[in-house]
Amino acid sequence: MTSRFPPTTLPGTGKDLLPDIDAWITSEAMRALVAAFAGDPAALSGTPDTLLERIDRLLAFTGGVSTRLENQERHEAGELPMTPEQAETVLAAAAALRLCDRLPPSRREYDHVIMLGGLIRACFNRPAYAARLIGDGTVTAGAVTALGGHRDFKRPEEYGETPVTEREHVIAERLGHPGLKNEYAALDLGTRLAFGLGDPEHEEGEDSPDPVNLPGLTWGVRHYRTPRELSVRVAAAPSQDPPRRAHTGETYAFFAERMAALRPGTRLLLVTTPLYKPMQHFTAVRMLVLPYGAEVETVGGDVDRQAPVLRQPFTPTKYLNEIPTTLRALRGLAAAAREGDNP
């Protein structure tokens, strides 16, 4: 068995978007991944006009081997029993498909650096990595934004079979911040600690009139400034379907419509976790590049020194579970790109 596959071009980073999408789903790595779980690699290939159909078939197949249930957070999904050969193929394919990238930014100057929110570890690790990039002079930024949604942590009795080490309230307690109860508060604290911020200069936002049933209507932005006069904002975007929190696309839309005057050539550096880089990059290309002409680069990385509770080794199952999420983002990008080609 081949243990390494040629790296793919991440769609949205090359010159030919639709051909790059086709090449990504038909790559040697994706074919091996499908074959490892008794799928048909030949079904990945076809003519350009069948691209969306082929992505849908691949999405259905990979969703069938994922252990993540609908409306379940990533850290709550169970482990999938695998043979050693399957596990090795998953890890090798994930690397080739760019779910393991830890490449540094390719440029030095950016108009905006954006740290994406998520589960509690992300709310601390991503701002810390962005602050390091700026602090050591790797990049400069006109402004910095931590961008997430309003999501309450689950109460202890709601976690079910989720391992104790993955429960957000437990992580908050072990970090010494037991009062953290939601993503926005965690992202705000993580950003303040990373950039050495004091009190916000001002705040804006609205609370949901029904926070129990419609939490996604809550939104907010806190405006800070570092001692070196760098603008830093922490935002929780509203949801278009308020029973749930805002998803990645909605946070990008909020940023573009309310927080930034995007124009062709605006340089954006997105900071996330390597595992989620393709999904969040595909969504950013759809939401920020195609309609506005912004230039987006997405990087994933970790700080060298972090509290042990913030370290998160990813198992083969976690990589496998992220493939369907990534494919949904890729399908949205492919559909938007085809619509742009065929108005």
C-alpha cells in the first residue's frame, strides 16, 4: 500500500478553480481513501458538467462512513473502528488533501487578519497563533478580527458519551476560567490574552429576545486597540436560522457586510486549525473572493507553548469525519463558481 500521495492543489489557491476542484476530488489520495472503505474510485471521474453530481455522490459515500451525527459537535463524535491499513490511508490522504498543512503565510502584509472561532480550544489557540505571527514580525495587519458566533457551551448533563477531556466546561475549568459559558466569551478572552488587551473601547450588538429558542439572533462586536494602535475586534455574528448559531459562511457574510470595506485586491489572512483549513478556505473563496474580489490566504498552526489541556491530537476518525464537511463547502464553492461562469 502507498503510504504517501502527491499533494493536491487546494482549490481556490490556483488559477483554475473548477479544474482544481475536479482534480481534488479525483486525486490519488481521494481515490485511495474511497477504496479503503469499499467504495468505487472510478465513480469520482467524469465530464466537467457532472462535477456537482460527482461531489454529491462522494459526499453521500463519505457521510456514510462518518461517525458524526447530524447536529452533533465535532468533539462529540465517536471513534470508527479501523484496520491499521485504513488508518494509515486516512492519515496519508488527509495530508495530501491539505488537512494537515502547517505552512506559514506566503506574504508579509495583509489588510485583515481573521481568527476563526469554534470550540473552546480554537478560541484560545487561533488568537495565540495569530498574535505570534504579528508579534514576531512574520506578518503585518491593518486590523485583526476574531470572528465567531454565539453558542452556549453544553451543560454537564447534556454531554452524554462525550469524553470528559473534550467537554468545554471542563476545559474552561482546567484553564482557570470556570465562568466561561459560551463561545463568544471564550473567543473574547482568548483574544485579549493573546494580544494583551485591556477593556474594549466600545461595544455594539443585540441580545436575542428569546435566547433559549432563538440564540442565533444574538450578535455582538467588541472593539479593542493594542498599545501599538492595532485595531482588534471580537465578533459574534448572527445566524440566518436563529435556532442555531451562525455557521462559517454567515460569519464571513457578517464580516464583509458590516465590518470591512472589501474591494478587489483586499488581502485577508485567515487563521484556523490545519484540519479545518480546506473547509474554511473553500467557504471564504465563495463568500469573500467570488463576490468581492478579495485575496484570501488560509493558514493553520499552533503556538509552541500552550497549556496541555489545549493540545488536541487528531485521530484518523477525526480526519475522516471532516471530509464530508469539507465536501459540503467544496460543493457550495463549485456551484457558485459555475453560476458565475454561466450567469
